[in-house]
Amino acid sequence: MLSNTENNNIYSVSSLNRSVANLLEQEFAWIWVEGEISNLAQPASGHIYFSLKDNSAQVSCAMFKGRKRTLKFQPENGNQVLVRAKVSLYQPRGNYQLIIDRMEEAGDGALRRQFEELKNRLAGEGLFDENNKLEVPELPECISIITSKTGAAIHDVLSVIARRFPSIPVKLFPVPVQGVEAAPAICNAIKLIGDQVTAGQLNCDVILLVRGGGSLEDLWSFNEESVARAIYDCPIPIVSGVGHEVDVTIADYVADIRAATPTAAAETVTPDQSSWAQSYDWYQQRLQQLIKDKIERHQEQVQWLRRRLHTQHPENQIQRSRQQTTELIKRLIRSGHSILDYRQNKLTTANAKLHAKNPILLLKQKQQSAHYLTSRLQQASLNLLTQKKSQLSNVARTLNAISPLQTLERGYSITLNKKGKAITSIEQIKSGDTIKTRLHDGHIISQVESCVESDQ
């Protein structure tokens, strides 16, 4: 028989599972768990069930339909995920499980999704457009290298340059190529090179952006948007050589040329010195042949001139030149005399014209004309005055002869009405009117008593 104490510790399976479920839910509130999806099941109910495992263990998980709608990706077996969940116990079976509230891609999966989103967005903005890419010089004057100073990439690049064309100057801009400081350092190095070249402080015409191989997470600095925009804005052509041949980063898409590896990037920007030496030899031979051909042409011309010199002796040429010179001198003298005579004749004619139009002579002529005209004007004025005086005397005598005043002096008078008008008829007045009679020596004011008509 069991004791009472032992009886008190006896649980039913249901109560035990319920107690364990309460303990688990109290001990673990919300937790984050990372693992790989396996045994994924998606029944018609809309819920999803799967196991989350790592190298040594696994745990059952459930994500209900309502929370499944928040997923931003399609979960599949093998996905590395990060889940936010509560620990619970499935009481009918006694299995503990995780009830998933949120699930995100973890590791390379999340990074790959970010990579594709950024790639599509930058491509839509035209950052990958081939028309915007700069041309890399065939023979650079100086190569700037942006990479880690301790990595294998810098040694590979320097080795290739030393082998292919060691006379090209190289300038290293060391930066971290992994971690949170890498992307800002790469952007600063690109901008620094561009600013120095623009300011004339650095003679660089190509940039190598290189790094050795690694995982997607290791290479993530070259997938940052800030690095992509720094490459796009750089005025100097950039050749990228990041990772291995299978590794492709956002920086590779934006760069003016993408090389599969750092070694390939160095080979892209450096010509093969042996090929250039062969080209130099060819140009040297070509130049020598051109010089030889030109010398031969000049020699032929010299021979031709010698033959002409032999057939036409210089003394004869000199004699003919002397005769031509003498004749030309004579013609020049004759021409000079003719020109001098012509100029003298023109000068004589001009002097005669100038003398004829001398201002002093013209002034004297005008003065004489003025005196003559003044005399004529004075005589004409006197004649006119005399004539007008005579006319005035005649008019005065005529006016005096017919003047009413003369009539008045002979004993006649003029009768005027009160308005001063002459009265020529008795019809112009009536009895009582005041009239004025003008005599030659005064006036008589009188009043009419009556008007008597003439007896005619």
C-alpha cells in the first residue's frame, strides 16, 4: 500500500501535462529561436507545422493561420529562420512545442532577399545602365587600389601589376572590407580619390575595388546601397573584383567593369608589357621604313636638281637675271617719271583751283558786292522816299480840295443828329429833337421846333 504522502504526489496524465504546460508558459514568455526548417507541413486549414532543428536537436513548431499572413517569404524545408515564439505543451500527446508569432529569414536567406530588393531598386533607377559606365584607359597613368592592406587580394593585385606592367604607379587606399566599418570606409576612400583627382592633387585614371572570397555575409559591405551610390557618383572609372567568380555583389553591377576575382581585375586594367613591347617593335620598324622611304625620295629629288643644274649653268642664269633686273630698273624709272609728271600736273591744277577759291579773294569780292548793293539800296530808298513825298503832296491837295472843312470855311455848315450822323433830310428829325450844327470855327446846339419841307 502507498502512504498518504505518496498518494498526494500522484498526478493524472492530463493534470501533469497541464502543470508542465503552465510551468513552461510561465518560465518562457516570448523568446527568439534560430534554426533550420524541416518536416514542413501546410494543411488546408491554413496553419503550418514544422520542426526547427540545429546540428544536435529539434523542436516542433506551429504557426497559425492568422500569424502566417504576416510572413514576407514562403518558408521551405532547409530555410534558416529566426522565430519569435512562446514555449507551450501539446497536452494530448505530451509534446512541448513552439507557438510561432513571427518568423524571419536568418543568415544568407535574409541577406539574399535584401540583395535582390536593392538590386531591383537600383536597376530601376538606372545605376546599372551601360550608357552611364565610364571607359577604362588602355594604359593607366596611375592605379588607385581600395582594399585591405593585410588581405590576400592586395598581394595578388600587386603581383599581377608587377608581372604585366610594373612601370604603372600604384597608390593604395587601405580600408576594412568586412564588418560595420567597411562600407563607410569604402565610400570615404572612393570620394577621397574623386576629390583629389578633381582638385589636381592625384593623377589617377582608374580605381580597383577588390576583396578576396567569402560568404555572402562576409561580402555584404559591397552590397550596401551607400557603396553602390559612391561608385556611381565617382568621376573615375572603377573596376570591381570582389570574391570568387561565382560571387556577384551590388558593387559589381554598378562598377564600370566587373572582374571575376581581384587577380582578373588587375589584369583588366594593366596591359601585357610583352604585347606592348611587340607593338613598340612594330612601330619602330614602321618608323624606320618611313624614314628610309623619305630619305630615298629626297635623294631622288637632289639627283634631279643636280641634272637640272648641269644643263642650266648658274652663270647663264645670273646673266639672264641681271638683264631682267636692268630692264626692270629702267621700267621702274620710267614709271616713276610718269607718275611724278602726273602728280605734278594734278598739283598744278589743284593749286589753280585753290587760288580761284581763295577765301580772301572771295571775301573781297563779297565785300565789293555788298558795297555796291548798299549804294543801290540807299539810292533806291531815296528815290522811293521822294516819289512817296510827291504822291503824298498830290493826295493832300486833292483831299484838301474835297475836304468838308474847306466847304465850312466858305460859309457852309453841317447838321448832325444826337448820334453824330449828318442830317440830309427832314425825315431824319422831328420836333423836339436836339441837333448839332458844325461851323468851321465851332458848334451850335439847338432844338427843333418844326420841320418845313422845300417848296420845289
